[in-house]
Amino acid sequence: MKAAELVEAGPPAPPPPALALAPGARARFRRAEEDPPWARRTLIGAALLFLAVFLLLPAAAVLGEAFRGGLWAWAQAVTEPEARAAIRLTLLVAAIAVPLNTAFGLAAAWSVTRFRYPGKSLLLALIDLPFGVSPVIAGMSVVLLFGARGLLGPWLQAHGLKVVFAVPGIVLATVFVTFPYVARELIPFMQAQGTEEEEAALVMGASGWQILRRVTLPNVRWSLLYGIILCNARAMGEFGAVSVVSGHIRGLTDTIPLHVEILYSEYAFRAAFAVASLLFLLALLTLAAKRALRWSQRRERRPGGEA
Amino acid sequence: MTIQVRGVSKSFGAQPVLREVHLSVPEGELVALLGPSGCGKTTLLRILAGLEVPDSGEVSHGGRALLDRGARERNVGLVFQHYALFRHMTVGENVAFPLRVRKRPRAEVEARVRELVGLVQLEGLAGRYPHQLSGGQRQRVALARALATRPEVLLLDEPFGALDARVRQELRRWLRRLHDELHVTSVFVTHDQEEAFEVADRVVLMNAGRVEQEGTPAQVFEEPASPFVMRFLGAVNVFRGHVDGGRAWVGDLEFSAPALAERSPAHVFVRPHDLELSSAPLPGSFPARVERVTVLGASVRVELRAPGYGERLEAELDLPRSHALALRPGDGIHVSPRRVRVFPGHDLEPDSLTASAL
Amino acid sequence: MRGVRRERSGRGPLPGFGLSTGVTVFTLGLVVLLPLAAVALQASALSPRKAWEIVASPRALASYRLSFGAAAAAAALNTPLGVLVAWVLARYRFPGRALFDALVDLPFALPTAVSGIALLAVYARTGWVGRWLAPLGIQTAFSPLGVVIALTFIGLPFVVRAVQPVLEDADLAVEEAAAVLGATRGQTFARVLLPTVAPSALTGFAMAFARGLGEYGSVVFVSGNMPMRTEITPLLIVTRLEQYDYAGATAIAVVMLLASFGLLLAIHRLQAWTRLRAGIA
């Protein structure tokens, strides 16, 4: 087409409004503006209905039942001695399980994402294993190993040590169940980041620990933190595995979730919900933390950063 | 303190990446490793840095074997294509890093950082973070960081590959000037011929894990040792013919080829600017038809068809000559190859760099 | 510095291989392999006949039917609804969107015991919803339906979180191309988008299914645990353990483990297949 012909055809028609990008609008919402409003509203309504029935209702029920007797009753239920013992035990178990699994997660992530060697996929499958196993089976394996009739039972009895129906058993069962959480957060993230910064540090003369401390950890801190929070939430909230192992000895081997069960089975509904609301609050904190961490992560990346 | 590479080979699994590579980097020179993707140049650089270990061969620097030392002990400076700046450290902290991990005293570190930041012309930006800098600025930080410990060898892996064209140009010239000032023995990896020629003292052309040719830019351009080198370093027309007794024939045309005595099929390579066009026939010319005339700026590309010689030939003229000839698509024209290079052989590897395909 | 030449060549230049891999393998052995070995050992102590008796007893079979059936039903319910939720969250803006997006993870973050009593509070006869359903003759708590509802709650995040990133990362240009080529919105959805999300939806289904199979805490409250009717397989294991019938518990556990491993394998394969297709797409 010669220049003259183009001019005569006139200026090109303005793009249809739907495709025009409003200043600041994020690209992925642009598409949705094109869906007819009735379709949009129906879909949103249906989705929210589903979420309301299956999510909001149970959540509201916990809070509603917990505070039905008033704030005073709630506080009483939460501070009575057996509840406090349960809280102490839960905190103790988490204080042991979480650091252990964090150290493991770091080691595993470093090994799997920073080196090439055969058998990695087997390793990854094994790390994921506790995730796919029913918590009851986890507890059962602890019993099989350390229970009175278990493999090491006689040896433990001879030495006067108790694992099952005692705190060590609870710790072991919790460690098994929360094992993969930190690794699962770190591994894909470190995989995606690549090894360039660490290699640069190496060529510049840094030792392994210097690289870990100054280069790797600052880069992975959000994923690491999130993994720790998830690990902690599961450690404090684990029920099935701990239930099998604990023996339900009130005041001694009850964690908060087990205490909730005991209260409920004694028809102390109000108290059960009150104690459960503590865990509910923990869950909300976990969700809030996830939100905050994702936001921080995105904020770091946005201004044309290296990632 | 020359860097000597002798017989280095490396494979990744079943895939050979370097095959018996020999080369030397004289002290104080800037040598470019030039070649297409996959030719092994980056792997060779990483072997020099200590990030890869060759399967066989020797590498020495100033006579001392380099391979016995890990990456950490070699004191080389390495600049990555994507900068590899520590994203959670400021510019100043990035540059200080190599000194801090060697536990240098604080005063020394601060002074050196100031000096380096000034050297790369980023004064005043030492407190910024990498994501607040432009690509060109980031690469300069990476360079300052690599030079912090006064390394004896500087290695650069396609340092300007991630930058846009104008910034690349500026930084190329700037790097050359920096090298002229500091004279650090440097090895520079690139796939961009213009970049290699502009920056380096010597160019090493690599292809499929082997060194094809080594020399100054002028040497490799004017006396390419193989068809690969000739085609990699610019557009080229390829004519099929044969050689016998020191002479080469393409159709009716005859060229001297003193080194080739044996009779064999051959290819005659001619650069576009070495094809002279004339309206009237000249001795040693053949007729052709103009297909297309493209003005590229200061030069003009003429695409030609010459049955019997080539379907898609390319000639390059300067503007005045093009105006003088006043060529239009469809015109008849006469083509005389002036300087040619003859390589014996049957088949050419398929290669998209060829200007013409026979 | 000792010679570093050939020994480390294949693995990579960074330090710490020995320590990190050693710790990883050692801890894996201790925490994962040892307990499983104990299970395997105990299982091998059973004669095949005895094992079969336990594993195929009517009570066990009823529990398999319930556990597998309810888990499958819940995952099946979660899949289309999860895709819907993921679509709405990924594509539309509406007040409260961020809140709902965060809440989707609630079943994941909430301890199972709390989920259990919460669901009971809602669906029991006197519960918030149960009291409306009882006059209609629909029994939710203490019935298989209650188990399905509990597992739907538990599995909700899996499909949503599997599909959501795929929708968010989907190349809008492809949809625009379809529109320009003449496809209606519905056709674009059915022919272009659905195939894109199908693999991840399938993965989400498998993960929800696997989780539902092993779920204990949130189900035992709601189900009523009546043998032959509302007893899930994990509970059967617990019951046997409480009776010191280690052999019986192990036998049933092995059945569950085999199912879990099979599912895990399927999930890994699905994820690999998804990555493959996403690469092509």
C-alpha cells in the first residue's frame, strides 16, 4: 500500500473499549471485564455460597459456641489447670519439632537444589511421604517401635524409659507428621532462584557457611518463615497421630487438640469450644502471616528486581 | 602470567561440550571467546573460574596448575550475564563482599569500595539496592565487585547480553577503556561478533566444543581458517565449484587457489562487499538479475539471481555507487567477485548464517 | 587444600554437599524409613491367611467402602466447585475478595480436632444447619453424608490452590486470539481454558482424595463411629491398637499405605504430565 492510500483510508478505528487497558488496571482483570455482568454475578454468587456454607459456617460455629457463655466463661475454660497443662505441652512439642524440622528442611533444600546427583527424585518422594500417610499410621508406627509390645518395648522398660503414653512419644509422632513442611516450601523456591548468587559468592572467596548466612538465607527468608509457620501450625494442631500415642492422660499427656476431644466427650461443650477457639486463633494468625509474607515477597520483587 | 589451556575436554552426561581445547591468554590481554550458543564457550569460562571441572586436560596460570585449586582459592573476578548481584545488599555492600569474606579491616574495605564505585562511575549510588538500578548500572556494580580483590584474571560471561542495544554499545566502549587502564588479563565470552571485535585484543572462535581459529580481529576476518569462521563473521556468498592444480573454477570463472593442488570439489566464499557490480560486462564477471534493493543506511544491499551461479546472492554497495548504478528490481547487471576464499570439500553443514543457499 | 579436581566434578562447585546430603539421608532414614520399616516388619509377622481374614473382614470392608467412597465423593464435589472458586478468585474483583482468598486455606491451617467439633456444631441435630435439615429427614451428622461433608471441608483448598495459579498465569493473549477468531466466551472457556486447567484440577482431585482417605480428626467427631456404618478405616486401626491387636492394626494400615502410595505415585505422575503439557501449551 502506498503512503497516499493509507492517508485516504483515514485514521484507524479506536480499539473497542473492552480491550483498552485502564491505567493501573492489572492485566488479568482486563479479561474479566468482558464477561457479561449477569454471568459474573452468578459465578461469584455461586462460589461465595459454596465457600460460605463450607468455610464460614464452621468458622462461625466455633467462635459462636466458644463465646456463647460470655467472655468470662471463655477465660475460665482456657485458664483452668488442665487446659494450661495442655497448652504447656503443646508449646513444648512445637518448640522441639519445629527447629528440628527447620534444620532438616534447610539441609534437604541445600542438598537437593544446589547439587547434581542421581536419586534426587527418590529423596524428594521420601521427604513428601509423611504428607501422604494418614496421621493415625504415623502414631501407630511410633507405638510399634516404642510401645510396650513394640520392637524396642522391652529395652525401654528395662531402662525405665517411657516413650509411648508419655511426652517423648508425642514429640516423635509430631516430628514425623510435620517433617516435610519447611522442606516443601524451601525446595521449589530455591530451585526457582538458581545458584548464580551463591556461585558468585564462591568465586569471590566465601566459605560454605558464609554463603549460607550472607547470601542464601536473606534470599529465602520469606519462604523459610512461611514454612516454619506452617510447620508450627501443624505441630500445635496435630490430633490423629498424637491421639494414638498419648494415652490421653489428663494433665500429663494431653495436647490442646486432645484436650478439646476430652472436654467434648464429657459433654463440656462450652469449654471444648473455648479451648478450640485458641487453635482457631492460631489458624487465623497462620493465614494472616501467609498473606503478609506473600505480600512482602511480592513487594521485594516488583520494582524490576532480579527475580 | 599467561593462562594456558591444554587438551581440555568435558561432557555433560553423554553430551560432549568441549573437545580437546587448546588456547592461551597472554598476560594483560583481553581475549574474546566467540561462537554460537552451545559451542562450549561458557563452559570453558566456568572451568577457568573453578565452577566446573574438566574431564581431562590441564589449565595453568603463570605456570602453576589451576585445577588443583577450587573456585574459592583462585582469586579470579567473574561477571555473570544476569549480574548475580546480592539482591539484599546495597551497591556498597555488594562491592565490599569479597573483601569482607576475607576479613579485611574495615578502613581498608571502605576505602577500596569508594575507589571502585568511583572507577565504575557510580558515585552517590552506593546506598542503593540492585532493583533500584538500571541494567547497565547493575552490570557496572558487578564489575566493580569482581575487581574488588585485585584479581589476576577477570572473566566475563556475556556481560552485556541482558542489556538493550544502546546501553550495550556504551558499556562495550567503557569496558575497553577500563581494560586499557587496568590491564587485567581478561577472558570475555560473547556470541556477538561486533562486540568481540570492538572489545578484544584477540578473538578465539569456537564451534561445537572446538577452537576453530585464534587471532586478532583483523586476522580472523581477513584470513578465516574455515568455512565456519567465514560464515560466523558476517554474511557471505557461497559458490560451488572445484579446484585442481592451484586454481579454482566456478562456472566460467577462474580464481587462484595456490594452496590447493589436489583435484576436489570446493566452495568459493565471497563477502557481499567483495562482489563488484557493473552495468557492462567485465573480464571475470557473470550476468545476474536484480531481485531486490534495500537501503540499510549508509550501505545498500542488492539481492541477485544468477542462474548457474546462485539463486540468492547478496552484494553490498555504498550509497554513491548505488545511485550511480540506479538499480531497479528486474534489471540485468554484471557481477565480478574481487576477493575470494576457497575451501575444499563436498558438503557444507546447514547453517542459517549463509547469505545464499545453493 | 586437598585436590578438588575430579572427585567433585559431577556434582557442582558449591560446598556443603557431604553435610547437607548426609543430614538429609540420615534424618530421612530415622524419621521416615524406620517407622515404616517397623510397620513392614510387623506386617510380615502375620501369616497371609490371618492377614486376609483381618483385611477382608466385613467390618474392614465396610470401612473401606466408607473411607474410599466418601473421600472420592468429597473430592469429586470439590473439583468443579474448586475450579469455580479458583476462577472467581483469579479473574474477578469484588469486595472481600482478599478475605475469601485467604480463607480458602482455612481447612489447611485449622487443626483437625477443631474442624471436627466445628462441623459437628453445624450439622448435628441441634446444630446451626442440622436443625433445619432434621425435619426434612436429612441426617447429616452421624451418617455417611456427614463424613462426605467433613471431607469436602478438608479437601477444599487442594483443588482451588492447584488450579488458581494456572488461571492466574494463563496467557491472556490466547483467549484474545480465540475471541478474535470468533469463539464465544463459552466456547473459549470450554475449548481453550478448560483443557489448560484440567491437569491441575485432576492433580487437585487426587490430592484431596489422598487427604480424605487418611483424615481422622475432623471425621471422628462428625461420623459417630458406628461400626459397619460410619466407621472410617483410620478409626478401625485406632480401635485395634487400643486392644493391643498390633497385628490387626498393621494389616489394615498396610492396605491404607498401599492406597496412599498408589495415589502419591499417581499425583507425581500427574504433576509431571501437567508440567509437560504446560510446557507445550
